[in-house]
Amino acid sequence: MNESSLKFADLVDIPKLNALMESFSATLGIANAVIDVDGGVITSSGWQDACTGFHRVNPETCARCIESDTSLVESMTRGAPFAVYRCHNGLVDAAAPIVVDGRHLANVFTGQFLTEAPDLDFFRQQARRFNFDEARYLEAIGRLPVVPRERVEAITQLYAKLAQLLADNGFDRMRQIKAAEELEQLNRGLEEVVLDRTAELTRINEELRDRESLLQEIFDTSSVALFLVDRQGVITHANRRMAEMFNTTMEALVGSEYVAHVHPDEREIGRQKMLALLASRIPSVDLERLYWREDGSQFWGHLTGRRFHDAKGVDMGLVGVIADISERREAQRRLQDFNAELEARVRERTAELEHANRDLESFSYSISHDLRAPLRAINGFAQILASEEGQRLSDDGREMLTRIARAATKLGDLIDDVLEYSRAGRLVQTIEDLDLEPLARRIAGEFGAVYPRAEIRIGSLPKVRGDPTMLRQVLENLMGNACKYSAKRERPEIEVDARNDKGETVFFVRDNGAGFDMHYAGKLFGMFQRLHTDRDFEGTGVGLAIAKRLIERHGGRIWAEAEPDKGATFSFVLGQPPH
């Protein structure tokens, strides 16, 4: 439902409105019509012969009728709450707007009447001027109703209010249907549906009190509970939907105290709210309230209430609208229970994961540390064997002994890297302001001594907040990788710089080295994962895993981009490190 494009005809039962307007026209003897803002006639009744048989037939007098219609429409368009116009044909017309939810959708017109006894000389001259059948014309004029001017506005507003009540009811019904459709589409109604029910009900003036049955008929077309209470808080009018909602009869409902239907736990609060509203201390109420029925059952309702006045502006009591929101409240409760259970599961799984990680780190540290002693023994015995028995060994034996020593050295490097990785998860962070540019230049100087052919360029790096030791390790690992994998180039080039990307500072280390196939990038930051063989480039496959862990401890992330034989770029951002 697109509310911005609603038409008045979309909101009302046209046959019922037509019957209602014809009933009033027959009772009051005054013509009426409902015309939307685009000029479409929704309903009309009681038109007088003076207009249909004479004024609207003659071109000149018809132009006067159109002039009257145009004047009234312009007044409505300018926002006038009521307008009256005496046309040059001698008849009086009036109009009032129909406004639904703040939108001007249509106008109610009354007219073709007089506000005083007809001036027969005027109408006799008019008949002669326009060649009307004088006798028939004067007879038609004699049948025109005479309505005192002070009653014109009240009658016109009555028509408008009745039409508006039907439209408000239709609008509320369309909103309810829309809310139900949205609730169904959002997986059994787990999303809160906002119910906004407004009602502007005005008492019919003293002359029309005997028409309460018609007002009751309008009430009964609503799908929400509508009721009126007097200044003592007693229900004076209610619709059938309210009786159904409270599982009672209309006779029992009308005449009962409104707060008697509020749940005992909220009854005193409801009474105070009602008294405050009656005393004009608050303009309106719009809240959710727990109600109960005579059989002891209860339900949640969304209450909208405000004061209403008679034609003279005197407070008459309150008008209220109640929508049953029990299903929505139950859906909210289930959603809250589900969220609470989910949060508890997340906390439990997080605690288990943290405990498992601590156990794994402790196990890795213990295993790596305990392997050092037998590894030193292997290295020591291999050196003794090479020194004392080397001459007696065959060439193959000496080669095997060399391989043993080389493998032991590599295993030592692996153990050192495992310990370093474990330590990276256990180090206590010391967060401070840190200037990365001089740190990167010092590291570049250290690698420049090892790789003298490499051109290492350091850009303008901003200051950050982080742990100096951890961030030095990150830069050493990334810059060391860049130097190692570009060392076979005739002119190795390494660039360390930063850029702004959508508000984030992105640091990067770029080289023109061996690069790699992005198809395998997912393995890059795992432990012992290598994309090149030891014959090409030595290493253990732990350095990038350590860098990733240290960056994540700063709340950041790291990624890589590369092409085979075209170099690689490692980028990272630093988030807000935990306190």
C-alpha cells in the first residue's frame, strides 16, 4: 500500500457512504456531494430542481454555478476549514475539507439552499431574463430548503466528519492489513510492527443526537476497538469490535468504567493517565497496555487516546482506539528469549575457544621448548662424528651427516618460529603513540646491509597507537619477505608507504620479486604454509602467520595481492587495540 498515492475512494465503502449521505439528505432536505481533490464525484444526493432543471441547463447560469464551485474548491485548496459562497443565481453553497492522516483527500459540498426566505421578485426577474418557465421555476425555488446561516457550517462539518470517520476507519484497516502482511513476510512476525492508530472522533451536535445509530454503524465497520468515555471515565459509546475484543456484550460494555477493563496490575496507572488526559495535563496517550476480560484472560493492546470537544469547543471526554497486539508481543518475547539464549551460547563458545587456545599455546610452547634438548644432542653428536670419524666415513656417509646437521638446523629454526608465534599470542601489549616512519627506516638500514643491491624506499608513514615491539616485528617480517623474494632480481625494489582508503589508513609493503598465484592466497597466512620451495627461497612459513597474529591483536587485518613473477603487495590496517 502506497499511502502517498491514496485516494478517498480507496478508503471508504462507496455504496455505504452513498446510502448514508442520501439518508441525511432525505432527513435534512439539503443536497450534498463528496468530490475528491482531482474533481471526481464520489457521491451526490438531494440535488434541487432549481439547479438540475434550470441553473445547470442555461449556459450563462451554469457558468455562475461553476464559478461558485471553483471559489469553494480554491478555499479548500488554501487550507480553509470551511467556506460558504452565495452564487449569482441566488442560492447558497458551502464546503468543508476531508483530511485523513494529515492529507487533504476530498471535499464535502452542501448547497442549493437559502439562508432566508426567497426574494421572489429576484427569481421572477431571473426567470424572465433567461427564458425559464416562470411558474415551474418559482415552484422549484419554493421547494428550496431555508437553512439559518449559523447552522450551515454545523451541517456541512457534520457531513465532512461522517465521511472522514469512514475514511479514517478505512485508512486504519489498510494500515492493519499492511502491518499484517509485513509481519508475515518477516518470518513469523519476529520484526516489531509499528502500529500507529490515530482517531479524531467528534461528537455530533445536539440537533443530531438521535443519529447515534448511524455513528454506531460507522464505528462497527472498524477492525480495531473504538470507544468514547465521558469526563467521569465511563464508556458512553463502543463498537462491536471492542465487545468482541473483551469477550463481552455491548450492553455490559457501555456504562462500565473504562479502567475496570485494565489489568489490575496497571489499573491505577491507567486511572492516573486518564485523569491527566481529562484534566488537559497531557495532550494525548499512545502506549501499550495490558487488559483483562471477565473470564480472567488477558491480552496486550495498543491504546491511542485524546480529548474530543463539541461544536462549541467544550471538552466532552475522551476518544480511544485499542488494537490487539498480543501476537506481536508474543513474537517480541520469543525473539528476546532467542537472543538471550544465543548470547549465552556465544559467551559459552567464546570461553571454550579461549580456553582451547590457551591450552594449545601452552602445549605448543611446551613441546617446542622440550624439543630443544634432543635437538642440541643431535647437533652435538653430528659435529663430534664429523670431527672424529669424518675421515673414515664414505662420501655418502659424510653427505648424510651434512643432511642431518642441515635438517637439525632447520628444525631449530622451526622451533624458534613456533616459540615466536606462541609468544606473539601471549605478549602483554604496551600501547603508546608510535611514529612508524623512523622505525621503518631503521629496519630498512638493517636489511640494506644484508641485501646491498636492494633499493628500499620509505614513504611518509603516519603516527599510530600500538605496541612498539609488536609493530617492529610486523615490519621486519614483511620487509624481510620483500627483500628475500626480490633478491634474485637484477635490481630489487621494495617500497614501504601508506594511503587513505575510505577513511582508513592502509600501510603496504610492495616488492618486484617472485610474486605468487592468488589462487593460493588463502594459505598464505597459515602456519608452515609456503608457496615456494626451499631450493628457491629458504624459510619456515611462520613469519606471515606471526605478522597476521600481531596485527589482529591491534584490532586490524592484513591481506596480499600478487601475480607470479610480478611481485607482491602486503597491505594492513590497524584498528583500535584493546585496552
